[in-house]
Amino acid sequence: MANLNNPEHSEGKVAGAIEEQTAKFPSDIYLWTAVTVMGVSLALKCIGKKHTSLFVGQWVAPFLLFGVYNKIVKTQGHD
């Protein structure tokens, strides 16, 4: 098993700063943001804005990935 405290595997300054800031946000903010974006995308589709709906709908996955990243940072800690 890998040693998490190994200095050869430490994060850079930018990643450390991002982790420090993202750890301050509750993880469910990302989930609710993704759900809201899904609703906005559906509403845009219903009013006939097909291309805008698809554009906005593509934001869901990144928000969910940010939530997963946030959860990992909180549970595993940062350097």
C-alpha cells in the first residue's frame, strides 16, 4: 500500500491551495448545484432552447466531479 505521507507523492502549491479552499465548502452544495442545473436544462428544453439546454446540461457532470473531489479532500486530507 502506498504511503500517503511520502514527500515524493505530495501535491504542488496550486493543488494544495485549491484543496484548502474546496475543503471549506459543504459537499452537498455540488450535488444541489448539479440538480439545479438539470432543472434549468430541462426548463430550457421545454421552452424550445435546444442548444442552450444541451450546453447547460453538460455542466452537471463537472459539478458532480467537483463534489467527489471535495469529498476526497475532506476524508483523505490535504498535504
